[in-house]
Amino acid sequence: MRATKRFLIAVAAVVAAALAPHAAQAHGWELGIAGIGQQNVEIRKCSTGALITTVMSLAANPGYCGSNLLVSFNSADGGAQVTLEPDVQYVFTFQSWGKSAFVIGSIGNAIANDDVWGLSNNSSPPVWKPNGCTIGADMQWVGGWPNAACATPPPPPPPLSVNLVIDHTVPQGSKTTYYLVATASGGTGTHNFSWSNATLSSAANVNPSTATRTILNSQSATVTVTVTRGTQTATRSIQLGGL
């Protein structure tokens, strides 16, 4: 009786091992791309537009449904040609074709999560599990073919500059008061104006900035305004009087 019990336990252990999850048997990649032949593939991260890498796809591997490019999303890049972050949108540009696709990958823990997608130079939609593929649970995504493009980041702001003019004058006998206006453009951040040889008449962070200067009609004076915005600085001067 005891011998029979030990035998049944042993059989149960063998069966359990045979039916265990396939996590340990997962490939060293999560996404295979087939049908692209051998060509350079440029990979960019959509959130920043940054170039991650340019990789050469290889001859088709029949064991992986004809994949030419194997991608890992879990840093276990055994057998993969490139490793990327999971749940991040990338754009793959196939340079020989001049065509591109979006790619978003997830971390797989079993062979059933290792997807293969097939692309074609005739611009037909990507095919999930091509070439009679049996693996794949549709965890990895390829789309936007053939003209996928990440949103173009806005251009950098123009350099900071400042324009300084005499808005108007008020004669006062032998003197004249000059009313000055400085207008800044470009740059990013908060404006900060300062004046030399003139009296600021508006808040330092207000754009346009205003200032006054009174001089004898027989005199001349040079007034300078400086504006800073973020890390940029711009200066402009103007001469008053001297007629």
C-alpha cells in the first residue's frame, strides 16, 4: 500500500512538471518582425524624438516565423538584436523602403507572449502571426504602417531680443523728459528688465517695460536697457538729446 502511494506521488510530480507554466521557456525576445529582409532600421522614442539606435535586420529565421528583427522589452536580450523599454511608443523606420511603423511592447513571461508581426514593402497592413505562426498572444503591437511619424516637437523659441524706442517727449523749459519703451521678444521664462541712466516706471517683470529720463536740452545721454529671460540676456541702448 505504501509502495503504491509513493508511486502515485512520483507520477503526480512528473505530471506537474510537464504541465508547469512555460515562463521559463520564453524566448529571449518579445517581438519578432518578419518580411523586411536585410536593411537598416532606425528606432526613435516618440516622447522625445531621440534616436535610440539603428540596427541591421538579419536573414529570416524560419524557427521564429521568418523574423528578420528580434526585439526584447525585458532586458533579457538573449537572441534579440535590440532591447527597448516596455509600454513606450517607438517609431521604426525601415530605411531601404522609406516606410515606418509604430511599435509598443510589453514584457512577456511565456512563449505565448512572444509575438511576430509581418510587414511588406507593398504597404499592406501589418500581419500578426504571419507565415502560419502559432505563437503569440497579441501582447506586442505594430501599427501606423507605412507612414508612422511621432508628433514633431515644437521648434525652439527664437533668441531673446529687445527693442528700445522713444515713445514721446515732454518739453519743460530748458529740459526735456523722454518717455521710453522697451519691448522684449523671444526666449522663455519670466522677463526681468533693468535700466541704466533712466528711471524704471513699470514693474521689472512687465513686458513692455517703460522708463523716463529728463535732461537739459543742451545735454545728451545714453540710456541702456537690459532684459533677462531664463538663461538669455539682451541689451539695447539709445542716445537722447544732443541736438
